Amino acid sequence: EAGVTQSPTHLIKTRGQQATLRCSPISGHTSVYWYQQALGLGLQFLLWYDEGEERNRGNFPPRFSGRQFPNYSSELNVNALELEDSALYLCASPLDRASTEAFFGQGTRLTVV
Amino acid sequence: AQSVTQLGSHVSVSEGALVLLRCNYSSSVPPYLFWYVQYPNQGLQLLLKYTSAATLVKGINGFEAEFKKSETSFHLTKPSAHMSDAAEYFCAVSRSGYSTLTFGKGTMLLVSP
């Protein structure tokens, strides 16, 4: 069984551009969480998608957005990139509402120059 | 609201010595508590979890943690450190396995020969 997969593993963008990050949860998992791990700031909750809908978002500006597709894969979009958006972006998925753990992907390292 | 405090951003031990990483939490509801490990340039791997069953939880790689409600603590221990334990460790809390995780800032464990 494949784990949570994220692509690309590394992404370099210039300030002002848009970045698109992708996540595929484990087969059968319908929920996806996105977290940002920026240097010195720890892991911050970004977005939660469940069965195609945004269920919750963290304290991030609207230029951070995303969506979940019918196959439950998800996309995180960051518009008007700023230098401080440079971080490791992690995707996680629990099995279901009774699950007691979420499985994490390897992350996408976004560098904004 | 939930929060997690990890005491010490860096902990150094010698190989074979006891590992103790501290975590205190605050939660308005009975919490689910987790310890994750992150190796360089990788995602998060679950070490162990507390989900209101036994207060002493055993995890992978010889780690264990004890839930102490009176002290609102969930410290991580390992009797004898190994060089391969060198990594960053994150304590996290959630209201359930399906809800978002709130992470501590992380503790970098350094193991010297």
C-alpha cells in the first residue's frame, strides 16, 4: 500500500509567482491536511479538506488556497509568493473519523528567491 | 484552545544515556497526544500516541511516553540513546485522531559518541 505522496519534492520560485503543490492520500483516505513548516516557526496548520470540501483553515492569508479532487488528491496553491513562504509543506491524511493518527507525506520544499 | 510546550529546543546526550524530551500540553477536552520524529529533509513519522487507554505508551525504536493528567505532561523517554536517534522530535495534541494537530516547536536531539 503506497503512503501519502507529495510532488514535487523541491520547488524553486521567484517572488510574486504562484506555486502549486500536490498531495495524494493513501488509497481509501478521504481527508487531507496541509501544514507549513517554516524555519523557526514550527509546524503550522494550513488547510483541511474532507470529501471535496474545505473544512477548516489556519491563520494564513487568502493567497494560500487549495482544493480537493474527486479522487481525494489535493492541491495547495500559493499566490503572490513572498520570501517568507519558503518552507517545507507537509500533507497528512487520517483513515477516517475513527482514526487515531494521520499519515504524513515526505513534503515539498518550497524555496522563494 | 489547545497548545503544546516543548522544553528545550536542543537536547544533547551521549550514546547509551537516557533520553528525556519534555512536553506539556493544554487542552479543554481529553486530548489525544502524539510524538513524531523527523529526520533531515523528511516528513514526520509517528513514534507513539496516547488515545485515553493505558497511560504508559510504548512506541517504535524503544521510545515510550507517560501521560500524566495531573501534570498535563507527556514526556518522551528512551533508556539508552543510539546514534540513529539523532533527529527532531515533535509533540502534538488533537481533540481526536481526525482533527487537526497542534504541534510543539520541536526538540532537536543530538547524540554524541
